[in-house]
Amino acid sequence: MEMGDETAAQWLQGTAAHDPRLRAMLGFLQRLTLTPASVCADDVRRLQEAGVSREAAEDAIYVCVMFNIINRMADALDFEVPQSGDVRKSAEMLLARGYRV
């Protein structure tokens, strides 16, 4: 299950063709972000019933948790969030050069 830029934009605008797996995953991730203490094994079971594999759920949870940590740190320390173009440039540079100085 993959969501590219176009699908993400359509989803945010409310015009996306709603894949039930994507709908289930995004609902789960919203709950995990906003009310993490309420998330339980039944939530993951519902994802699987919607057709989301355990591996896809695990991957999404790891990504969600990392973004939540980064966002909370940025909010607490008043970091500026880079624009998407800046992020793409940084990613291209890392892909080309790696982390070497």
C-alpha cells in the first residue's frame, strides 16, 4: 500500500478514491497520533480485517511514531519546519553523497 503525492493531495482535498485499506490506516494513524493511550490490539486487528498486512501496519506505526517524536520536539524547541522543496533537496544530496562531510 503506497500513497504518492497526488493521492495525498486528493485525500487532503476530500477528492480521493478511498481505498478501504488506506482509509483504515489513516484513521488508525490519526488515533495513534491524537490519543495514543486508546490504541489497542483490536485496532490492529481491524486494520488486518480491512486488508492491511501486519508488516504494512508495523511500517506505518514506526513512521508515525518517528514523525510524532520529531514534531513534538520541534514544537517544544520552536524549530522551523523545512518546506517540502528544501526536504527534497536535502534528500537528493544525501542520496548522492551520503552522510560524509
